[in-house]
Amino acid sequence: MPSPGRQASRGRRNDVAAPYDARHASAQTRAAVNVLVLALAAMFVQQTFAAMGKILPAVIAPAIILDLHFAPEWVGAYFGLSAFAAILFQMSCGNFIVRYGALRVSQVALLMLTFGMAVTVEGSLLVFVLSAIVGGGGAAVSTPASSHLLGRFSPPQYAPLVFSIKQTAVPAGLLLAGSLGPLLTAWAGWRGTMLIVAAACLASVFALEPLRERFDTDRRATQSLRLGDFKSTLISVLRVPDLRSLSFACFAFNAVQAIVTAYFVIYLTTLGYTLAAAGFVFSIATAVAMPGRIAWGWIGSVHVAPRVVMAGLAFGMAASAAFIGFYDASWPVLVVGTGACALSATALSWHGVLLSETARLAPEGTRGAVTGVVLSFGQLGAMLMPLLYSALLALTGSYGIGFVVCGVPALLVGFDLLRTERGAVAQRPAPRHSA
């Protein structure tokens, strides 16, 4: 039996060890938070420039159309082709992310956007086709790469919020494009604007390089690069009802977003707005998506099931798109801006919630591949809807009809998300509460 002195000594050691363990756990927590913040900042930069490079041709499209004598339907064809390329790249990027690392693939994505914007200065239709393919592929790969990286460091409970913060980079990029694009075009012409933004994307590639060794530690040099592997990933996604539902939601949501980003500025110019004024309204509207994404991510993390949040967003974007479809040149700018802000708060604000749910449902180690498949359905919507919009514009001469039509799939998806929510409850973790 231990002596009283030995027991007292053991007690003193335990008393000393307890604060040490607490300090050690606190240090680990701070280290984890620091890594998460750094990863979030890196992916925010990546996605900002990716979004800016992707949307810039649409923002300054009136100047390009005027200079090169293209038809307005060209915009829909450009973004439809861009979305088609995005489908192929997103379907196939999973193995590249695993082999080379998410940060390296992010850099490659920015290089592709740099090339896609720079070559447009030649001005031929063939070069714009090349720009749509390469630039669209680069923008598409950026999101699966960032989701793979953040999925490793995000606490599951707050993943919707973390992903939503990261995805605010997209409206940040749209805001920069909408505000700076027209100003740069007035100063340096559309060609100079393309080159300036291309140079900014290239600079961000070098800025990310010091972080490669820290964040690409999970890369596997032996990973196969068979492009055909997307078929098996696609089948595995479609076999899971929850992932299948998210894929259809991504299709509908991205379809609305594609129409907004491709045609909203041109639509306003047909109502009498100057390019600068239309770009300003677009910028103010897209700025709403930044706090909107964070708010929806917080609600989906703490208060409401993510599927219910997405259903509400679906109904909201369908109603907002229909409202915008009835714009008239006599309407006050405040009303026009309010409709645009409502659409931005829904059609441009769903990404974080959907991507976090996708990452949660994906098997370990396949977040990038599964996210790529789900997003490829979104790119399918972004490909088909601009083409449909262009056809409706050619047949009717109305920009408004396309906005009304593009909201219909979102309306249907809203009902589907509510219907499948009951089945998702059984697989979801216990309700989460704020700290």
C-alpha cells in the first residue's frame, strides 16, 4: 500500500500535469486554427482571381461586341462552350488533385485562366473558342481543388460556414470584375483589361508557391492519372440519393447563376444604362452575395438543416429571376437594383452550403473527385441554359424571357430538396448548436 508521502507526491504530479495538458491542448487548438485560417486565405485568393477571370469577358462584352462586330448571342455560346469544357475538367480533376496536391492544381487553374484571357487580344472567333475552353477549364478546377484542401482542415460542425467564407471569394471576384472591368476598359481598352487581369492571375500563382509544401502533404505520387476514372466516380455519386439530389440542385443553381453573370450587364445596357452604370449595379448586387454566403453558411451550420437552407434559396432565386425578367426601361434604378440584390442573395450565395454537404457525404480521400462530379452537373446547367437563353433571344428578341425560364429548374429542385430532407435526417449528425 503506497505511503501517504508517495500519494501526496503523485497528487502533486497530477496537479502539475493537468495544467500542462490543458496548455498543450490549447496550443494544438491554436495551431489548428492558424492552419485553417491560412488555408482559407490561400483558397480565397485563388477563387477570387478565378472568378474574376471567368466573368470578365461577360462584364466587358458590350465593348468586345462593338469592336469585333459580334452578335450578342455570342456571349451565350462563349459561356456554353466554357461550361462544356468545365464538365470535362471537373470530371477528370480528382486524380490530379490526389497526385499533385490541391494547391498545385489551384496554381495550374490560375495559369489556365491567365492563358485564356491573354490570347483573346488576338481578336478572332477561333481564339475566343480557345479562351472559353482553357479559361473555363481553369475556373472549373479551382473549386474542387479548394474543397479538397479545406475539407482536410475544417471542423465538420462548422464546415458549411468555412466553405461559405471561402466561396465569398466568388462574389468578391465578380465585384472586382464589375467595378474595375468597365473602368479599365475605358482607360486601356478591352484588350488591355484582359492583359491586366491575366497578369494579376499570374502573380497569384507565384504568391501561392511558398504554401505548397505545407498544404500538399497528402499528395500521392503513385496515383493513377487515368481520365476515364471519372466514370466510376460518377456512378458512385449517382448511386447515393443525397449526392444525386445535390447534383441536380447544382445543375439548377448554376444554370441561374450562368444567366446572371453572362447576360445581366448586357440586359441593362439594352434598357438604356451605360456600360459603367450597368457594371456598377452588377457590382453592388454581387457584393450582397458576400455576406449572404456567410449568413447562409452560419444558418446551415448552427440553426437549420443545410437541405432546408438550399430549398429556401431555390425558391428565392426562382422568384427573383422571374421578377428580373419583367424589367422595364421606365423602372427606377432602386427597383432594378433591389431585384438584382435579391437574385444575388440566392443565385450567387448557395455554394458554401452545397459544397460542404458534398464534402461531408464524400468518402474520405475522394472529396476533390466527388466535388468535381457534383459540380460537373452544375457546369451542365451552365452550358445548357446560356444556349437556351441565346436561342430564346434569337427567336423573341427579349432578354427578359430567358430570366423567367432559367428559374424554373430551381423551383423544381426546391421541392425535391424538401422531399428528400426526411431521408437525409437519418444520416446527418445530431443537431448542432453554437458555442
